[in-house]
Amino acid sequence: MSTHRKRSVSSFLLTSLTWMIVIVTIFPIIWMIFTSLHSNDQILNGITSFSLTKPQWVNYINMWDTVNFAIYFRNSLLICGATTLLAGTFAVLAGYALARFDFPGSKAFSMSIISTQLIPGIMFLFPIYLMFLWIKNTFGLPMINTYWGMILVYTAFYTPISIWIMRGFFVSIPRDLEESAAIDGCSKFQAFYKIILPLSVPGIIATGIFIFLTAWDELLFAWVLTTSSDVQTIPVGIRLFVGQYNTRYDLLMAASTVVTVPVMVVFFMTQKYFISGMTAGAVKG
């Protein structure tokens, strides 16, 4: 078999394998959306075909009337948005410092950042809960069931890995650009602000998307550290919804679709920046 033919066969097999993985991954989401447009009786009796003669759009109306998802959406947007802003800012500043400056303990600090990801998050749950109670009892500052309490926890969790991502991105940017800016009279901060930061937009967007989507899907800490719908996020709302309406599969599928599809749309709209940002740091460093 010729080399060209071997490459063609290999490319065909890899493409087929890729499409199989994509289909297996996306099919549950498609099935979820498809199921949400059926009545509960149809779901219980079993959906035997992909034909949809009369979509049950009323499921979404009933779901929204049953549980006020607007509150959970608002809470998730506020908490995840603030977390993305804070953790992203810390990641940009700390990542640049680790990529450009050599200071005592910089390598050890870099390794300690990534090593924090080896510790299961559930191990922090009880200590954080006790710490929040101590803050409330000592300083009178409520932390449980508050926006700032959740934002503080999420920012602490997602900042280390975000710093590592941004560090890899900054390392891939040539130092010559900053040296040229210094020759033109720019200070280090001016070179960072005027040259490096604009070049880092794909990495910043990728890091922001990662932080936002990870915080959006988090359930454990949101479940324990929030006690009312005024602060609870989308995953908690879905969990409560499942507990109350575990036999209404039509409403469960509608609720899952409402939560999943908007996030997917945002990701696909920004995937170019996400992919370029996540792969840029792999060039070197």
C-alpha cells in the first residue's frame, strides 16, 4: 500500500472516529431537547420514533410557572459573572508576573499553584463552612447564603488554574515586544497595558469562559452554602426541581434544556477564542 493511500485511510479512520465521538457526546443533549417537547404520558409510554407531530411547547411555560427560574438565572449570572471578573483579573496579573519576573520562590510558587488542583474540592467543604460560621460569630459578617460568600469561594477555587492558563499564554508571547516598547520609552506597566494585554485577549477570553462555565455548573458548595432561592444558583434550582417533580419527566427535560442550551450557544459563539487561548500556551514554556 502506498504512503499516500495509507495517509488517506488513516485520515478517514480518524475522521470517522471523531464523528462517532461527537455523535455520542451530542446525542444525549439532542434527546433531552427532543424529549422536552413530548407530553409526560408519551415519555412514560416510551418514545419509539423521532417523529414529532405536535410539539408540547407548553412544557416550558409550565416549567417556568412552577419554579421561578428567573431568580436562579439572576443569581447564577451575578455570582458567576463576578467570579469571572475577579478570578480573571487575578489570573492576568499573577500569570504575567510568573511568566516575566524571576523572584525567589517563583518556580515553587508556580508548582504549588497547579498542585492545588490535585486536592479534591469536597475536602474544603467542611472547613469553609466552619470558617464562614466563625466569621459570622466573630465579626458579625454573614457569609453563608450570601452573594459575596459564594463569590469568595468560587474565586478562591478557580483562580489557581486560571493563573496557570494565563501564565502559559504570556510565556508564548515574545519578550522582544516588551524590549522594543522599553526602547521607545514605555515603562513595564505601559508595555503590559498597551502591548501585551491586547495580544492576550484570546487567552483572557478563554480563561473567562472556563471560569464562568465551571462556576455555572458547580453544585456541591452552592447546595451547602446557600439556603434560600434569593441566592441559590441554577444547579441548586434544578436539584430542588428534581426533588419536587421527579415523576414529571417532561418538565425535567424542559428545565434541563433551559439551563444547558444557552450555555452551549455562548460556548459555540466564543469557541474560536477559547481554542486559540487554550492552545497558545502550548507553544513553549
